[in-house]
Amino acid sequence: MDRAAVWRASQHGVELQVRYEGRYPQDAPSYTVAVGCAVSRDGNHAAAARDLRNFLTPAPIRDIEGWLAELSVLVARRRADEFEDTLRLTAYASRLAIYPADVARDAVLQHSWHFWPTCRELERVCEAATTARRCMVAALERGPDPEPPAYRPPTDVERARMADLVAELFPVATPAMRETAPDGATIE
């Protein structure tokens, strides 16, 4: 879905550059994401951000509860009474409802769970999968990166002023040092 989000932004003339940086340990589902928003000046950032926010749409609670019910028959878990099962289902569904629909579904059904996952385990998987999209939307809302300033070489007046400041701050130049300055430079 992240590639689809980048493609969708390109339809608005906006080029997103997403870079994933892994962290130790390698098997952890967490990583950092750096997103650059290098664009042509005629790109429509507002429309691209609006479209990419759609990639963050959560699933209905009913769907999430169905996925959790399916997970409960697929993995090992401790026995509980009906009240506890209902409470667990509601608590997990409400926490998963803040993540995009495809991310929540993948975390519950596509991720390899041997035992019933804790809320923290599910949140880690969902956060890792959602971070790139959130960074893309934030980059689009910031807009294009500013142009770097154009630097000009210093003028002779500015060079003389800097030489005076250096001489004032470091008055230890001896006559021998002045005579052996490299490449005709003067030390005053």
C-alpha cells in the first residue's frame, strides 16, 4: 500500500521519496522512516495529502471483531468465560480501530501468531506498518522542501574584515610566521 500511496501522490505532480531504515534487532517489526517531499513547484500538495489521508481510513469495528474472532480459533489461547471473551474482543477492536483497515487486518490475520497476541504486540506491528503513511501525509502537509540558498563568494572588503577579526582574536602571529605563510597568504 505504501507504493500505491507514492504512486497516487505522483498523479498530483508530487514526488515522495520514502527511505526505510532498519534497526536492530532485524526481526523486530519496527523501523524508522524518512520521507522527503521533493516536488516540482506546480504539484498539488493539498490534493495529494487529501488522497493519502484516505490510505489511513480505519475498518469498521464489526470487521475488526470478525478478524479477531477468526484469530481466536487459529491460535492457542487460555480459556475464558463469555464475559471475558466479549470484553477482550471489545478492547482489542477499539485499539485496532485507530489503524488503517489493511494494516489492522494484516496484523491480526497475516502476521504469524502462535499464541493470542497482547495488545502491545499488535500495536507494534500496526505502528510499524502505519509509520510510512503518516510520514508521507506529514511531508505533503509541510509542502516542498525549500530551495537551498545561493551562496556567493566573499568580496575583497569582506575578506579584509575577516582577516582583521582573525588578527584581533589571535594576535600570536610572530614575524617568522608572517614570513613563512604558504602560497603568498598574509598573516597579520
